[in-house]
Amino acid sequence: MSVEIRPVRSRRDLTRFIRLPWRLYDTQPLWVPPLISERRRHLSRRRNPFFEHAEAEYFLAWRDGVPVGRISAHVDHRLNEAQDNRWGLFGFFESEDDPQVAAALLDAADGWLRERDRDRMVGPLDFSTNHECGVLVEGHERPPQIFENWHHPYYGGLLEEAGLGKAMDLYKWELEVSDREKVLPVIWDLAAKLEPEHGIRLRHLDKRDLKQEVRRFSVIYNEAWENNWGAVPLTERELEHLGKEIKPILNENWGMFADKAGETVGAALTVPDFNQVLAKLNGRLLPFGWLRALRARDDIDRVRVFALGVKPEYQHTGVAAAFYAEHFHMASVTRQTGGEMGWILETNTAMNKAMEAMGGRIVKRYRMYERAFRDGR
């Protein structure tokens, strides 16, 4: 039967947009349902500060009265300004294994972006590189970690058949405390010299001072990643929002800062993999999900290194090496004995070589796609 694409116009449609993956992944044990309440906040133009510098449209694909796919089309004006480009973006892509559905969704997003004078369509980004992004193309045998998606293996083929090509690959690296012997000695040497030779001290996150800690992290985040492909700096309001959203999952053992004479020069934000908890909740904390969450959080045995950065003028001092060493130490004294690092851009040679030096191995690959508009409109 034919496919009809309709924009989301009601709260009921938004619920269908959010809940569609439950049907598409019903038989997939590795897919982790997100919290429905969090997804509703994230997609809300009123509650998500992303929309202070962006606009978006959400589309559902329908066949015989049943939703069979979804997509967003959005323009992030802050990204366009920071990167000096005219990208349009798509995200939240989900589809049955049907090229007709995928093509119709992508064409709807394409048309919406062309009307806004974009010169290409890049994604998926849910909504930016500060959020979940990319299509999983390698590593389907592994569960997704917090803040990342798991996709059907056929998704990449659907996008390519619809005329999209690779824009960038994003790597996830695995590190285990048992890999300590594989770490190159230079890592330990640089870490040991950080304070005596450079006057830089490592410390852990202080949740009692969370608002200021988020501010300190933001300075590093925005400076260290500003030249990366697709990077967009977080606004003050986005940082406040981020702090509130991640506060329940922060662990002082895994948040780290590097300070010199009162200045924060580096930061590493690693979080316990709360997807191990979400997997037990089926998207809801109420009425009894919060009890399951409390019981399950003590069993989390993996972490995700979400972000690790150093101010450019201090990148020669060994701050990153000290963060690596401290991660190995924490993995030896906590329940979390290993985890995944990233994602890391395939073009980030320095970080990828650092992961090799740490004895890491690439275990997942996410792919960003693009479609250029030939007419330049």
C-alpha cells in the first residue's frame, strides 16, 4: 500500500512519534527503551533550550493507518554560524525495512530543508553532535550505552539506497582494567609528571558544587571541540538543562577536572552506563520503575567516557594521560571495571592513536550521512 507522510501536529501524534521504536524493535533484545518523559522533554520546543537557536519539523510515515517510520528535519542556526555552513539536518530516523518508507521520509525532510535555503542534508542527529547521532553500522552484537542508539542493521542500506552517502564515521573504543599491561609506558610517565613539572592537579567532580562544575566543564567542552567536524558550542541555558538532566546519573568517581592556579584546564565526563538500568524499565519510572532503578543502579558494571578534553594551550602537558591513568585507577577500585570511550571522529588522529596507546579496540562504528542539494537551494 502507498505511504503517506504527515507532520506531527498533536500531542497524540508526538506520542506516536516517541513510541514508534517500541514496535520496530519489539523482537530485538539489545534495543534499550528510552524514558518516555525524557524524550518528550527533549522534543519539546518549549522545554528544550536547543530551540532557542533552532527550528524543526517532525514527520510520521503512515501506511494503512499505522505509523511505519519517523524523521525530523531541523535547522540549527548556531551550528551554521559556528561552522560557517548552510547545513540542514535530519534526525530520529526510524523505519520498517522498506525502501519506499525510508525514501518518503527522507524526501519530506529534504523538501522542508530546501525551503529554508539549506545546501545539504546531514544526519542523523538527535538534534546535534551534543546529542545522540549517527547510524550504527558496526557493533550490532553489543548493547548500546547511555546517550547512544542501537539500530537495525538494515538502516545504513536504506539511507544509501535513498541516495545518501557517508559524511563521517564515529568510533567507540573499548577499554578494560585488565588491559592495563597493554598501556604504553609513556602514558604513566606523562601522568606522573603532570603536577611536579606543570603544576596541574587532578581532582574529582564535586556534586555539591554542581552548577559551577557544569560551568567549568562547559568552558573546556566549547574550547576543546570548537574546531571538530559538526561541533556546535552549548549555550548557557543548554548547559543548565544538561546539568539537570544528567545529575541523577553523575558519579563523583568518574567526573574529573584538571586545575592550575584556580583555572580549569581539562575535564573528563564519564558516566556509569545507566542503559543497564533503563533496559529494565520499558520507558517508565512510574508507578514502580523507580524501585527497579534504585535496585539496578548498584549493579552497573560499565561506564561510558562521554567527553574528555583539554584547553589547546595545555594539550602538551600530559593532562589527557593523567585522565587516562585515573580512569584505570577508578576501574580497579569500583564495580565498573571497564567501558567504552567515545564517540571519536575517524579524522581525530590524536585521540584515536591515544586509544591505541591505551590498549583499546574499536567495537562500534556510527556513520553520519549526507545528501547535497545539486541546485544549491
